[in-house]
Amino acid sequence: AQSVTQLGSHVSVSEGALVLLRCNYSSSVPPYLFWYVQYPNQGLQLLLKYTSAATLVKGINGFEAEFKKSETSFHLTKPSAHMSDAAEYFCAVSEDSNYQLIWGAGTKLIIKP
Amino acid sequence: NAGVTQTPKFRILKIGQSMTLQCTQDMNHNYMYWYRQDPGMGLKLIYYSVGAGITDKGEVPNGYNVSRSTTEDFPLRLELAAPSQTSVYFCASRIQGAWETQYFGPGTRLLVL
């Protein structure tokens, strides 16, 4: 069965520092991978997704993620954190046979001034 | 193009009352989803639909019912509300294709007392 693991329910970084949010998945076939962001009191919106084209995927707001099949990982990075990046980030996986996404538990990103 | 809309934004229910959470999308998406999000937790799928007249249970369907009579609308019915149903409810939709983006509504915050 598919599963998604996000390491760290909370990650705290200083403004201007590197952001790294970790996501590992289990899938028996090549998956589709997603990162969604949820700002306070809002719904979720897509940050970026991997659909088996380029392994390095660029998203909105300067975020990017790299699909590493050998490590079954899809970690999210941003070179320099901004206060406006404070939000909760969710990793999710899907396969061709799926109607639904399998979601990670989420990581709350805290930005220190 | 309003996307996914949900009503109401917030509701307080007494134990044993019932209510319907409304969800409408204007993007002609055939797939629709209902999730609940409890504090500090990820998303749990309640029900989903792959088209008008077709619905199926997700991970946590007990205490809820859905219907899908049109492509646009996917209401979620709570019968006999319980405190355990206090949560934030999100509706989402997408077109067919496991690689496609899910679009989320702004959520309904429900408090059962």
C-alpha cells in the first residue's frame, strides 16, 4: 500500500535561511508526487508536482523539489526563506490506478525573524 | 470562474443535530472529494465521487453521507452530529488523471457542542 512520510511536524528556520522539508513515499510503481501549501485559515493550493518529466520540479514562490527514485524521496527546498512562507506544507502521492491522493501528515514551517 | 466554493464558512451544531455542507465547482471537474482536517493532523478522506451518480467511501465515512446528482454539486450530510465531528471540512475537485491537480475550497469550520 502507498504511504507518505513527512519528517518533522514542525520545522523552524530563520528568515533568509535554506528551507528543507522532507518527504518520503512508498509506491510499487512510478508515482505522481505533489506538494501543497496551506496558509493560515485557508484551503490548500498546489505548490508543485512531479509527473515523470524532469526530476527537478520548480514551483511557485521560489520553491523546488527533486524526485529521487533511489531514495524514494521528494524533498521540498527554497534557498532563502521569507516571512510569507510561514504555512503548513503537505506532500502527497498518487498512481495511475488511484482516484485519490495519499497524504502526508504535514509539516508546519515557522520562520524566525 | 469561482473555482470551488463551500458554504457555510462556520457553523456551530448541537449534539444530535444534522446539517448539510455545500460544495460547488464551476470547472466541469468530474472528480470531487470531501476531506476533514483535525488540529495538527493531515487530511482524511471522507467520501469521493468520480462523476454524477457515483460516490464511494474514503478513509473515515462513518457519520456522513453524500450525493452527487450534478457535476457541479457534491453536498456532505452530517446526521446526528457528535463532538468527534468537530473539524474543518474541505471540498476539492479535479479532472480525470492521477497526475492532475486537486483544487480546494476555502473550508467549513464546524463545531459540535
